[in-house]
Amino acid sequence: MKKNLFIILAIIIISHPALADFAANPTAQQMAEAMGIPSAYIVSANLWSLGSNPADPAGYGIYNGSLGKFSPQEGDSFAIITSCDVSLIPGANTSSGVSKDQNITDGKGSENGGDDIVVFRIVIDPPDTAQSFSFDFVFLSEEYPEFVGSPYNDFFLAEKDGHAITYDTTGGAAKANSIYNMSKDQSGNIISINNNFFKENPDQNTGTQMDGWTPILTTCAPLIGTDSLVLTFSVGDMGDAILMSVAYIDNFKFSEEPASIVTFNKSTQVILGQTEAKLEVTTYPNPYLPLSGGNLTFKIPAGICPVLCSSQQAISRVEIYDISGRRVALLTNASGRTLVWNGRNANGDLLSSGTYFYILWTEDNRRATGKFTMVH
């Protein structure tokens, strides 16, 4: 049983980040500001648990400085929520049992739901021009890898405009969920220790005692017809109240461009659920009628996630090929994510009617392909 595996840890202070870098007992307002939300946009912020007990203040923190190689820091600090105690986070990974029972349950009992669920809720009044937002996070856990696929499946939830945690304990591999959850793994599930992109921590290069961690992940989501944005972040034990899990949250940003709800690996730029970093490109009008006036436009839209799109940088060039595979035009007159073309080659001759293929390259050497039709 899991509880028999628990070992009381004597914290070894060797090359630990200084505990003074933690802000003790932060307010929810301070945490919201630490993750990058300008104070002028914060309507309210609260910390609470799901049980009848008040939130354990040990479950919340702010870290000032960099906590290891993989912390999602942007600026001077980031927010922390944990099912344990933030003071136990720093250190070398020398034990399999960093733990604290906060004595908080959801009222169902540990065998049917979550324990030590800490909740961080922020109400935001976005700027009028904002159409989307994004934030970075990392989820770390002492549960990994021993309890992958088990009832002990600690989790991180990032909910938008609602809060409703449910539990599925069928089949032995328990998981939490919410219809409002934004941050999902490669299978569309909640972020938890069952995610197969989790990494072990043998080299202790996270600056923590956690046995495993996710990459730095970014979630984007739209702002649609609302005067306020309600964000709810939760971390909870699943199936018991021991062995620590923690989330770092930072780099919150508004964007004036639209977005879909996606989560992607910040270092690889791959959206979870995809096998590669896809570059989305639109061509319009298609078919293209050059004699009717106007240009053919190639564009990298920002509709998936402005943060992801900006990391793909600008269009560098577009190569045009005919159906025989012969390159008939090379276009380099891009302006940011847009390039327009008048249907002519380098000699100024209008290309004949037919189907053409293109290869679009970005400044950071990403590649997209597609086709269009010219008619005249």
C-alpha cells in the first residue's frame, strides 16, 4: 500500500535555494500579481479548499527568483499552489516521500475523491481590447513514476468561468476532471501524473525534491463576450492525502488577437495531442483570379494561440511550384505573418491557370506546405 511507502523526510540543506526566497503566507492578490496579472485588472482573488476546513496557508506561496532550471519564471516571481507545504519544495531529490496531510477532503472520503485540494480563484476585468489570454505552468509530483495508472493520480486543474471538480474511479486508474478545465494533456485529459510526457528527476535539476515534473507548458484561451474573467487553479491529491504535488503558475498575458483553447510545450512549440509543431497557414482567395485585381495572400493566423504564433516569428519566404515540381516563383516580400503576391514570376510574367503548390518558411526555419488554384 502507498501509505506503507511513506518515509518521513529529514530535509538535507545542501545546495538548496534559500527559503528566504519564499514569500510566507501570501495573500491571493499577491499571488495573482506574482503570476503576472497587473493589479489594475484584478477584481478579487481568494484562496480556499473544497472541504469544510479553511484553506491551509502552507499550500500557497510565492517564489522570488529562479527555482531550478525548469521553473516557468517570467519577471521576478511566480505563484505556487501545492497539496503539501511550499517550504518542503526546495532541495535535492533525496527521498521518495515528501509529504504533509492538510486534513482537507472533498467530503466523499479518500477512496472516492480528492484530498488536500487547494484552490486559487481570481476574478479579472480584462482590458477592452483583449481577445484572449495565456499563462505558463509546471506541474511536479512525488507520486511519479510509482503510481502512474493507479488510484493515486494527483492533478492540476485550470478552469475558466466555472468550477466543478468530478472524479472517475472506474478501472483503477482514477482521475479528476472538470467541464471548465482548459489545460489538457496529449489525450485530452486533465494534467496529472498519468501524463506520459512527465519526466523523472534523477539529476535533481528542477531545484526541488519532486520525483517528476512536466515541461514548462503554456495554455491559451479565448475571451468571448464577457465583462469579467474568472480563473480557478487547483492542485489536489487523488485517493489519499500524502506525497506532495505542486504547480508553478506564471507569465499571464492578455492578447488583442483571438485564440483557441490549447496547451503546448513551450520549448518544443508542440501542441499537446500533436506529434509535431504544426504551422498553420491560410491562402486567400482560393481559387485566385489575378485578372480580376487584388493579390493572393499567404498568412499565418493567430487564431490558435497568439503566444505560439509569435514564437513562430514571421514569414521568411514562399516557394511556388507547378504540378511538374518546377519552382516557378520565389517570394520574399513578407510583412510579419503575411505575404501578398500578384501571380507573376521574377520576370513579371503572369503564371498560367492551374494548380500550384507552395512551401512557406518562417524566420526560425519552420515549414508549411499547401496548394492553390489560379484561374484566368
